[in-house]
Amino acid sequence: MADTKEDKAEFDWPPLESNPEIFTTYMHSIGLSSQFQIGEVFGFDEELLAFLPQPTHGIIVAVERASWAEDRQKGSADNISLVDFYMDQSGTLDNACGIIACIHASLNTPVEIAPDSILGRFHSDNADKTPAERCKSLEENKEFKTHHKGYAMEGQSAPVTSDQSKVNHHFIAFVVKNGMLIELDGTKKGPHVIDSNCDDVLRGSIKEIQRRLEDGEITDKLSMMTLSAA
């Protein structure tokens, strides 16, 4: 969810349901190899984590932030060089945070993306662009936008196509690059280094989410998914 104050008759990018099946099908349809999937984290206990497919390449979390204004001040443009791909999220990309989290997770980890696919072409077209230019490129990508709207209509809950007050959750991604746990969220000032010494993106992300829960930065209404081997 981006900072969009105006009421729109219809969202440009409706929110996705936090459903790993929808995310997996969506990602496969835009170029993610079938060797990879989006899976659900059912709990933080080691007994439950042991059942997750390995390796885990990235983490996607839907959170309800206590203070959006405070949260967006985190991160730094100085950290953009720490990752392979980072993009901003604008008000026009109102509720594209779910797919942006997937873009951040997939383009900063060793998963396979078909070159001649929606995501593959978006990546190649924007490889040398700035985060703001990548944001603009996604805004203007009619093929991607139409595709997204189709998947936003799927799920068990009723689709939210307008009324920003009904959208409470925001998707973020975590990856490990060069031994650092980094949060990627296009509404922040840039990539946010969480831990400068981390080699386990799953447990490192869980530790950070637990800290935010304890400090009241997010509510307990959250869901966590993995980008992993199928």
C-alpha cells in the first residue's frame, strides 16, 4: 500500500490476497520458473519451519503498520548499490506492494526468470534505470497492469477494487545479500539493512518481525510467505 490520499473510483493496482497459491500462480504466469514457488509460513516454531521447502531464497510479509509515516522514513538511497534491483512505489502504484515485494525478492535472489516473459522483459528494460524510473516503467506497463488485475480478483475474500480505508496491510520483502539481511519496500527511502551479519533469510526475517511485534511497530495481523524451491 502506497501513500495515496485521494479517493479513486477504482484502484490502478488492486491489492492481492495474501495467498501463496495465488502468488505462485501469478509469479509463474509472468516468468518465474516452475522450479520455484511461494509458500506459507504457518508459525515461527522450529518444528514448523523444518517442513518448509529448502532452500529459502526470499521472504515476503504482509504487515499492518502502526505508523506509516514513521515506517517510510527507514532505509536509505545510499543502500541501493547493496542490491541488484530496487524500485520505488508511488501513489499511482497504489496497492501494487504485493507484486513489488515479489519483484524485489525474485530479482535479488538466484531464482530463474524466463527472459521473454512479462517479468523478464520488465527486468531487462529497467536493469540500468533508477528506482524512480523503474516505478514509472511499472506504472506505464499496461500488460503487467492488466495481468495484475486478473489475479487481484482471485481468492477467498471479496476483491477490494476501491476505498483505500479497506486496505490495511502492506507487503514487504527480505533478502540476504553479501551476508546482510535487507528489507526491500518501495515506500521507504531505500533498502533497509536489518542485520549486517546474517546468512539465514528465513530466521533472520522472523527475528526482525518478532522484534517489530514486541516494539509495537506492527500489529499481530500478519502473514509470512517464502520464495523457495518447489
